[in-house]
Amino acid sequence: MRLQKKLLNFTPAAAGIPIKSINLLLCGGVGAGKYSIVSTVDSLSLGRISRRAPHGQGTGSLTRKLRKYKFIDPDSKRKVKWQLWDSMGWGASDYQKGELGFILDGHLPDKCKLDDPISLRTSGFKAKPGVEDAVHCMCLVVPCDAASDESYMARLRDMRQFARDREIPTLVFLTKIDSYDPDVIGQDLSKTFHSERLLSLIQELQDSSGVGGSKDILPIKNLSEGTTPTAETRVLVCRALQQALYAAIDHLRECDDMDMTEDEELS
């Protein structure tokens, strides 16, 4: 798959950005489908689903730590030049003490517990993080059935404001699209962008979320339990991540303290 190869071969240096890796943060409510995205990306190199990201059914988030997932290019056997950060799913009482700000700014290490109070004494806390430590694009994960839930969308706007205050770009990853339109997408995933019901929801979500436009809302199919991602599932995830990398590159080009190298277009 050409898109998959392009994604795995991506390097910030090719776009004139002098950092080692791009950091993409997955942020969403409990059960939004963040684990499915991580597992699908893992399948690009493993050829099967992985169980690195905790998942399951329940009323609370199974992710209680900040996880920074790295991936391997199966051809070169080297780490790819971007990471997916997985954060605790938000509930009514989560992210009330500035935890998201610490994550976005790059203060917190991998596996930092997010249900404990964060302070300068937190193990691994980086007091003066640099551009390379921070989040470069926040990906808000929204299941289709939550797009009309005002309480969910209110929390999403609160979360987005943290990124907006830091001029970090935000995209929306719209999940569970096949169950939202089982008659069209559920029967043939290649018809995702022909679903009138989904396109109408994307327009509604654009208005309620405050993201830049429908181009910033990327539909994704969640993994079914115990299945290997199909080619169509991988294409949607790869497309969403590619757009997140584009947004991150655009953001980094605007950073005042970024020592830019000669620009080259991301191919």
C-alpha cells in the first residue's frame, strides 16, 4: 500500500523540520476507540492486531497512564519518526487540574500516571521541555454516537481550548462509522465518503466542535474484536494520520524557536 509506506517512511527532516520525531496525541472520552487506532498502526508492521493498548468494556477509562507508542517500519526494522501518545479517556471528573496542559507542553514522561496529582515532584517530570518534547498535533477521538451528545462535545471544546491556547493544531478522528451507517459503510467501507448520513454528521460535528472545517474531520473504522484490520480500515487510519502529520509540520514551521532547515515539501 503506497500510503502505508509513505507514512512509515515519513521523516521530519524531509519537510525541513530539525527534530527527531513528531508527537501526535490521541485524546477522547471513555470508549472512543483510541486503542483501535494504536492497534491498527501496530498491524502495519506486525501483520496482525496488537494488545499493547489496554481496551475493553466498562464505565471508566482503562488507560490510566500517558503512553507514548513507538512503531517499527517492517522493511528497515527502524523506529518510525513519529509517535502516538495515548491519554486517559475523559470522564466527568478527569482533567480538572491542568493535566492536559502538562501533556501538551511535554512535561510528562511515558507511563506517567494521570490519575495521580501532577507536580514538579512527579517522577520523570521535565521542568523545561523543548519543542521536541511537546505535542505537535492533538487528535480528538469522537465516536459517531457522541457527536450529538452535548456533554461530550462540551468536554471536547474544553480540551481543544488547551491546544488552541498553545497554537497546537487539532483534528477530529471520527470513529465507529460502520455502526453509524450499517446499510452503506457497514456493507462496503470503500463507500465511506458516499454515505449521506455520515457526511451530514461531519457537517454537524464541524459546527459543534469548532475545528477548522470538514477537512479536519477524518472518519475511521474501529477494529472488531479479534480481527485483523482490512486494507480499507488501514487506508482510513493512514489517511487520518497523514493529515495529522501535515498539520504538525505546518505548526512546527511557525514555531519561533525552531531552527529551520531548508524547506522541502512532504511527499
